[in-house]
Amino acid sequence: MTQITPQPGIMDIALYQGGQSKVAGVDHVIKLSSNENPFGPSPKAIEAVRDSAATLNRYPSTDHASLRMAIGERHGLDPARIICGVGSDEVLQFVAQAYAGPGDEVIYTEHGFSMYPIIARMAGATPVMVPETDRHVDVDNILAAVTDQTRIVFVTNPGNPTSTMIPEADLIRLAESLPQTCLMVIDGAYAEFVEGFDGGRALVDRFENVIMTRTFSKIYGLGGMRVGWGYAAQEIIDVLNRVRQPFNLSLTALAAAEAAIKDEEYLTFCHSENARLRVWLSAQLSKIGVSSDASSTNFILARFKDQAEAEACDDYLKTQGLIVRRVAGYNLPNALRITVGDEEACRRVVAAITAFKGGAA
């Protein structure tokens, strides 16, 4: 047996479990477990991917200047204060790697994204879980958990897997109350699904210790390309770029992301269809006794009477070729996270859960 041992904390990491995509013995499966865009990426992004094939012998740019410029134009941001990563996950990892380590604490909330404690342990820091209140981030609970060792606070807005929003006043209060030695990271992977939400941009411009992150994996339909970005004070971006590998994003990924963010017409279509079908799906399930909080994302968190019913429903949905996500690992054992698919998928989900509830009754 090898005498080589990993760094402290590494073996405490629970391996991330991605959404299931296949069901043995079932054809024509609809995957609603990973919050992917059911309409796919922009046709312009697909075209950009095809065009990039002719230059795959070339290295991509190391500074991502063209994509950062496009992001800046789309959101009214200074491109110099933007950093790009392999999904927003990598940007979050940059933050922990650069600002947390052994003896430091990283706060995340009870139902927060499961990568937060993993990222903290990767850096050798101690993850600290803070309770939420009825599936909503509780700022008072976060502030009560802050110590002299706290270096990072991760909050997801809108939440995953809860789908709930943190009120703007609470975000401001949290930013105002955190010590200057602590970074506040607003993970806005689902920000584009919220009408009029800036993803935390105003807070970043107001507080030097606030960072916002976004992704191309959700509304832009580029989960397979793995592109994300962050926006922060210039001093922080300069630090993060020191731990970023120069060729972290492929030429093809950069081209696809730039084309996607410039296609505002397609973005509007995806936003509109998701909003329409999300409201319909939630309302139809509510009629048969399956409740959910008002969603600000491209999924709903469907709640059942207990864990046994949730798991039984999940098992039944699989027999119908519908894959959703159990979230017991997020301390929500009586719930299933269901991606808002296209109209056919949403109708199939409602029909299947209706049949399940009827049979269970």
C-alpha cells in the first residue's frame, strides 16, 4: 500500500453526484435532473462551434479578451474586472484557492450548492454549514456563524436546489455586516431567469469584498462547453488570475459562449418559455397536492408528505421515462427537484405525478 497521503481534508470530500441521465430498460428518456435548457443552445452558438473546428490546431487566447468584452457589453460591466473559468465552479475554486486555507472557515447555507464544502476542503479550509429558514437563506444565521476565522461566505441567488431568492435588502445587510477580511460570493448561476435581477452587480460595485459569478450552462444551454465567469474588484480579479491556468478554456468553448451571449433574441425566447411553463407546472402540481415555493429558476422543488413518498414518486417517474433529482443530500429528503422542460416534458411530468398520486391514494 502506498505511503503517499493526500493533503488534510481531501479524503473528507464526498464525491459530487451528477444528475442521472439513463434508466435501464426504458427508451425515450427525458432528463429533468440537471436543470439543462430543454431548447438547447443558440443556433448561433452551434454555428460558432462548427466554425471553430477549422482552427482546432491553434491555442485559445490566454486572456479571454473577446468573451470578456462581450460579457461586459451585455451586462454593462468593465471587462477588465471579469474573469472566465471552466464553468462558474472553477471561478469559485479560484476564490477558495486564493483566499482560504488551513485554519480558515468557509460558510455556506444548509441547502446551498453541494460544491461549496467540496471547494472549501480542496483549499484545506473548514466548511461551516448554516441553517436556512423554510428553504430561504437566513442572513441572521449567517452573521451569527461568522468568526475571526471566516474568510468566505457563499450564497446562491436564486438558490439551488430551493429555487428561492434572497431579498435585496438582506443581501445589502449581509454585505454591510461582514468584516472586510471576509469575501462574500454571490453565485448567480440562475440569475438570467429572474426579471430585472443584476446578479449582484450593484453590490460588487459598492463593496470591494463582494464577488458575483455566472454561468453559460443554464439559460444559454452550454453545459457541455463548461464556461462561467466572475466579476469583482480589480484587485481581486488580479489575484484570481494568478491561480487561473492560461489555457483553461478551449477555443471552441470561447467561441460558443461569445456567440450565445450576443444572441439576445434567443435568450429572450428561453426566458419567456421557462417563465410560462414554470408557472404552469407549479400550478398543476399544486392542484394534486404537490406544493413548491415560488421559483426564480428553471426548476421547481416539488415537496411530498415525506421521504418515502418522494422516493416512491421518483421511482415511478423513472418507469415513465422521466428522470428528476432526489435532493436528500441537500437536507431536503421529502422533495424532488424537477427541471422545467419544454411543453411536452412538463405535461408528461404532470400526467405521471397525477397517476402516481392517484395510485398512491
